[in-house]
Amino acid sequence: MSHLKTALFDFHKASGAKLVPFAGYEMPVQYPLGIAGEHTHVRTKAGIFDVSHMGQFSIIGDETVCKQLEQIVPIDLSLLKLNQSKYSYLMNDKGGIDDDLIVTKLEDRISIVLNAGCKHNDIKQIKTVFKQPAEFVLHDELSLIALQGPKAVSILESFIPGVSNLKFMNGGSFSFKDKSVYVTRSGYTGEDGFEVSIANELAQTFCETLLTNTDVAMIGLGARDSLRLEAGLCLYGHDLNPEISPIEADLVFGITKHRRETCDFIGGSVVKDHLTNGIKKKRVGIQPEGTIIARENAKVFKDDKEIGLVTSGGYGPSVSAAVAMGYVDFNCSEVGTSVELEVRGKKYPAKVCLLPFYKKSYAK
Amino acid sequence: MSEVKYSKKHEWVSVDGDVGTVGITKHATEQLGDIVFAEVPDAGKALTNGGEAAVVESVKAASDVYTPVTGEVVEGNAAIVAEPALINQDPEGKGWFFKIKITSPDELAALMSKADYDKFVEENPS
């Protein structure tokens, strides 16, 4: 099977990227700088991520769009201000998460960024809840390019004036080379940064323009993974899947407060049960005590009893330590609980810990 | 002067008498990227040619290090366990993994010379 390519494919190759299959696309996992170097670059300067494989999806229509979408996305979309973004997810009837997403309210539409591997199924699921007419558009003509890091704001401002006025999780229309781009102040690295939705034919020029600033480097999926893990952020298909509820995933903030009472959405009865009667397992941070690295699928033990599984684990270059997250029995989920991680057949001590491992403040 | 031989799995072994010092090649370290964890075998451990002997981890993934010769481990390199970056800095020197008492010296003949290994890497880019 041949893999899909983003508009930046040739540019990645020319930049020395190592390309790997990811969610049906051939994507850069790292550039010559290397994963640890790229990771540190984003934490100290600014890095470009091609996230064009993600689905940029629009639902265009009248005021009924919000109410209909709310059946499957558990936030109160009518409370969203114009150009405001929110993290939430697509629910299924088992109370599980079919995808996690960012939704943004625009004047004539709701815009949603979906995970690459889920986007086609997501759209199918979203359409099932719509009884009144709306227009659905998956924007294959657009690229999505993130600029992340402490220097992202000053650098992007120098090429797209005005973006520095955006608050975190807010967006707006701006102009680059006399073409309209939509910029949100958001990202998935634990750093301040932006995501720029831009026409495919301008994507490479945009990257080349950003790279004229020597503080900017191209960053691959490898560093994206270590950055989001340090920031305690979930990766769909690993930390989240259709069998895990938002309560088990400790992502209740993706449900608007009053909707946690009503649970008037698909899978709401399961969520209500989890909120009222508690949960059996919970997503937690896990900090190995030594240098041992526990990766995805490492078993978690407490007093020789298997109590959970690591769903993301690796080395955190900015905390200079091994970091992990996973699901453990609820009665072992309290911060500070001593557990053991099984790596290559041997058990190593670790502690349940608070997420994130790495914290930075966003522009509020 | 000791003789250095190379395996297709990107290990090197430097032979001095009946003791071999084993590590991973510069090419292997370049493929792995920044190494953040290493595990080496304890002295006394019996290893068989081609078997798993040590572990090396980059940010991205864990990889096994195989022994290119059969024998008994004399010493694991504690320095790389304490400071895994040594493997990147000096893969064919201070970044060695373990010393092994070679019990089947005939196996060395099947390994490659430096020139043959360089050619092998060139012909088999990953």
C-alpha cells in the first residue's frame, strides 16, 4: 500500500528527514538534528511541525450546527466565543472516546482538527447525528503547520503581524504573502505556540520563511511524541481508545461543567455512571525511580499483583529522566503510590505521580 | 596491537589474547541517535554468539546489543550505565559494553574486517 504525502513531503526529504509510515502517511520522524536535539530546540527556541496529516474539518451551517454536534462532542458549543478553541472528544455509545480533537468556533462554521488515523471514521460518526442540513468539508487543500516554543510568538509576529495578540486557545484570520491564513494559539508540546492553517501551495514557502530565522528548526514526530509525553498529553490510539471513558482518562475538563450533570450526549449514561459510582482504572503519570525506561505495554505491578499497563513511556530530555503514563487500578492511582514496572522480565520501582512532568505557562 | 572485527549486527569486538571487548559501531550510534540508557551484562554471565547481551535505548526506542562471540562475561562497562552519552561520544573506545572471555576463537574468522564492514554499511543503508 502506498502512503499518502503531505504538501511538504519533498521539502521534508530535501531537509534530510527520516520518513516513516504514520497513520497512513509518510511522515518525518526526525531530521538531522535528532530527536533529543529537536526536543530541546522546541523547549528553548522554536520548531516547525508538519501536522497536515491531521484532518481539518468544517461543519458549515446555521445555528443548529452547534446543537447537533453537541450530541457527540460533550462541550457546550454555544458557550464558545467566536474564534475560541476547546479541547474535547468524540464520544461513542459505550462511553468511550472515538477521537480527541480541538474545536474552534468561526462565524459560519465549526472547525475541528481530527487525528489523522481517525479522521474518516470520525466524519462518518459525526454525520450520523446530523438530522438538519449542514455542509461537511474535509480540507485536503489546506496544510497545518505548527510553530512551537518560547520564541514562537516573536518569530511568527515578525512574519504575520498581529498573532502575538492572540490568547491561548484562540484564533483569527491573518495574512501571509497576501493570502489568508487561519492561526490559532495552540499546540501539543507543552510550549507556547501556534498552528497555522494555510493553502498547500504556500506551505513550503511558509516554512522556508520561518526558517530564515536561525532560531527555527524542523521537528519530526519523534520529538513531538517526547514533548507531548513530558507535557502529560494523550496520544490517541495509545493513551486513549474507544474502550476508555473520559473519566478513566482523567480528561473530564473536555466535558462542559453543566453537561457533566445532564450527560446528554452519546455514551452519557456510562459517563454518568463513572462520575457517580466511580471508576475501576485511571490514567496516571508514572515516574520510574531509577534510570530504567518503561515503554508502551510495560506491565505495572503492586505487591506482585498486576494492576495496570503503561500506554506511553520513554525518556524525557527536558526532565532528564524516564517518564511514563498509563492506566492503573483506581485504588492504586493516588499520587505517591509505590508500584513496579516490568521491563524485559525484571521489575523496577516507580511511583504514581502528577502530570505533567514538564510545565510551562501559556499566554493567557 | 589488538585486532578489531565487525558483525553484520553492527557490533565490534577488539581481541586481546583470549579476551574480547565488545561495543556497537559508530554507524550504529548514528542510526540510534542520542543514547539515554544502557544495560550491560554482569561478570560471569555465559553468552552465545548472536545472542542478546546488552540493551541500548535512545529517546525513540530500545534495541538489543548482541554478542558477536561466545564466551563468559569478564566485566560490564559501568561507565556507560552511569553516562550513556559516552556511547555516542566514543562508540569504539570509552563506549564499550562488555569484556568477554572468548571460548570459541574460531568464530572470529566469520566476522568482518574494518574495510569489509564499511563496505557492508555502504551496501546496506538502513
